[in-house]
Amino acid sequence: MGADGLRGATALSHLFLREGVREGNRVVDATCGNGHDTLLLAELVGGGGKVWGFDIQESAIVATSLLLESAGCRDQVELIHGGHEQLGSFVSGPVDAMVFNLGYLPGGDKSCVTHPRETLAALARGAELLSPGGRICIALYTGHPGATEEAEAVDGWAAGLLPREFHVWRCRQMNRSPVAPYLILIEKGC
Ligand SMILES: C[S@@+](CC[C@H](N)C(=O)[O-])C[C@H]1O[C@@H](n2cnc3c(N)ncnc32)[C@H](O)[C@@H]1O
């Protein structure tokens, strides 16, 4: 593990994904943004795997595509310029991992944020498609308008997953601001 593996929510989510995602896996990035999570997934699954990446902003899809091309990982990724709430129309199960990095695109339009209704629809379908042992990482932010409502909705959904079917963790840094991003990590039981 690198010394910065626990630096923040994104670093911890990458650690969780690196530990669980294998070559040839089928995975989803529900919010591509600048493409950093998509790139990690594409590297982990390799040329024999498949990544579906969603974003409602064309600029995010373009940025992600360019990042993947420059890293030589574009072929294994299907980018969908559309909302993750349509996940069921594009993605066929089983899926080994999913990443939801919620909120707004850093350096982009801060008014274009994820919303609870779409997020919960995608999570519910995603949990159904998840393979035994499959993982979901959700990074939540509470600093922008509407973020607290979304975080509460996602917390409530995750807390309601049956413990005999899913292992569910909430990870929060204790020595940072109470509004610092936090993670929900989910693993489907085998
Ligand atoms: C925090 S950013 C994602 C960061 C990204 N994972 C990265 O590595 O750079 C959140 C993204 O969610 C996107 N988004 C908002 N609503 C969405 C939806 N319904 N479906 C898919 N993406 C959405 C935004 O356009 C934004 O790019």
C-alpha cells in the first residue's frame, strides 16, 4: 500500500477497488467526471475486461475519453453520455464493481450535481446486477447545496440493505471537518 492510501475518500475507494477488481472483470463508473476513477477501473480490468462509464456532461465524457486514450485504455471502456439512472438499459449483469463519485465535477459546472432520485435508482439497479463478492464504492460530499439531502438518502438506502446479503460500511475521517467527503463501501455476500 502507498503511504497516501488513506489520504481521503477517493484514495480509500481506490484501495478498496484495487484489492477487489481483477483482470477480465466487468465494472461501472457511474459518474466519470474527469475520468480518474474510469482510468483506474480500465487499468484493473485490462483489455479482456469491460468498463461502462456514465456522465450527463459531454465535457466529462470528452475528458474521460482523452485520458483513457492517452493511457492506452480506451478499447475496454464504453462511455455513455447519459444519466446513470439508465444503467439497466446499458449494463448487463453480473457486474463486479461500481463506483459512484457523487456531487459536481471538480473544475467544472458546480451547479451540475448528482441528485438523490437518479442516484438511488442507479444504486438499486446496480445492487441487483452485482456479482457475489462484487463491490460498490460511493463517495459522498456534504458541502454543496442539496448534498446533505443526497447523503442522507444514500445513507438510508445503504443502511436498509439486508445484512445477510450485503456487507455495508461507512468510512469517515475523524480528524477532518464534519463536512469532509466520506465513503460508503458495499460488498455483496457470496
Ligand atoms: C464528483 S464528479 C465525478 C468525478 C470523477 N469520478 C473523477 O474521477 O473525476 C460527479 C460527476 O457526476 C456527473 N453526474 C451528475 N448527475 C449524473 C447522472 N445522473 N448520471 C451520471 N453522471 C452524473 C457530473 O456531471 C459530474 O461529472
